[in-house]
Amino acid sequence: MELRARTVVEGFLSGLHRSPYRGFSIEFAEYRQYTPGDDPRHIDWKVFGRTDRYYVKEYEDETNLACHILLDLSGSMAGSRGSRLPEAPVSKFDYARYLMASLAYFIFQQRDAVGFVAFDDQVRLDIPSKFRPGHLYNLLVELEGLQPGSGRTLNLELLHQLSETMKRKGMVILISDFFCDLEPLFSVFEHLRFRGHDVLVFQIVEERELNFDFTRLTRFEGLEGEGILLGLPQSMRAHYLKNLNTHLEALRSSCGVNRIDYTLLKTSQPLDFALHAYLAARSGKM
């Protein structure tokens, strides 16, 4: 996970003509025992000489921004994992994990604090935003072991609760396919903006969800308990695409009204698209 994230970010940065980084300051806070992933440069060798143990200096961060990355783990995010579509390059869930890892790595490169929340019908992972030695390593280890949630639906009420617990104003990055009831979601958007957060939305979809290019008699199975439908795609395509486009336009419109940065990402697209979107949104807050 770390190697993939580093490769994506370093390749992206090599294509930028100027660095968007800003200065930052940190103050020494305390010692703690060295753990894998900590920067060896922060080892205090004088303490090692006295105790024969490795300790690193812990720092309190004064970063430019606190970023909270929220991931939808509901059933539909399993995507091709559940449907086993051989044409899909990667599932929405795995693509979202790679996206989170790349964003976290990139955010750390900018000396900003970052944290993760992953949830479906309940919170499955909650790591507060920090910028300190070893934190990025811990994030990526947790992300590596993350699995799709068992909850069938997305509990949007949790987002209202989370928006109240994020005391420090910053940037909230929502990653989902957003195949859910939109009215409660729009209420979440308004709540986050009311709390003073800047919001960046990444909608993750598979190619076939956008074009519905099935040609043979197909068995469609809902991943969030909608049941099974057997039918000819040709007879469903026009109705499906009409409903999909209405859904997407409503989502884009709400983001626009609430001054939320919105990006649609297909699982076949390079993650550079997402990093460009993040950088554009981040630059607007500098």
C-alpha cells in the first residue's frame, strides 16, 4: 500500500512545474519508544546511550490544514468484488483504498495533518487527523487491513455525528459511489459546511455503471439488499441511464450550491486525476 501510494504521488509531483508546499513549524513535546515506520532522524541518541533503548522525539504539530478522509464501506462499494465482472480493472473499494493512501501520502508531503474514518452502518475505523512521525505508517497499516463493511446501507446519520466531533475546522474528503438516497446526503453537506469545513467529494464508479453496456441476458444482483433481477439489458438501458443521469446531476448541483468540490472518478482512471482535484481544492484554501 505504501509503495503504491509513494509511486503515484512521486510520479504526480514530478509533473508539477512548481511546488505548492508551504512552510510549517513544530515544537518538541515528549519522548516515546521507537516503533517501525518512525523517522530514524528523530531518535535521541543521548537517551539511547543512557537507557540502551530507542526513543524518538514526539512533536506537536502546527500544520496548515487538518484533512479528514471519510470512506464509504457499504455494500455497493464492493463493486466488481461482489459482482465478479472480469472487465473491471479493480473494485470500487480497492480503488478507494488506493486513493486514500495516495491522498494521505500527498497530504503528508504538504505538511498537513490527515486522519481516516471508514463506515457503513457503523464506524469501522476512526483515526484522528495528526501530523507527527509514524502517523502515516499507522494510517497505511490500518488501510491495508481494511475490508468492505458488513452493513448493506450507508448510515448518513453517522456523518452528522462525525461533523460534530471534528472540532478543528479543515478539509473533509468524502469517498463513495453515492448510490444512496440523496436528500439525507445533501443535509450532511449543509451540516459540514455550516461547521466551517471545506468539503471535497470523490464519486467512485465503474465504467459499466455509467454506460450499462451489457448485451446478453444478465442477472443483476443488488449489493445492498435490493434483490435479484434477470432481464435483457437492451430493454432496461434507456430507463437506467435516464435515472442515473438525474441522480448524478442532482449530486453535482448540490455540491455546486454548497460550494463543494466534486470529482467523478472511474476505476479505470489513473489516480493522478484525484490528486489534481485535491491540489486545486487545497490551493484555493491557501
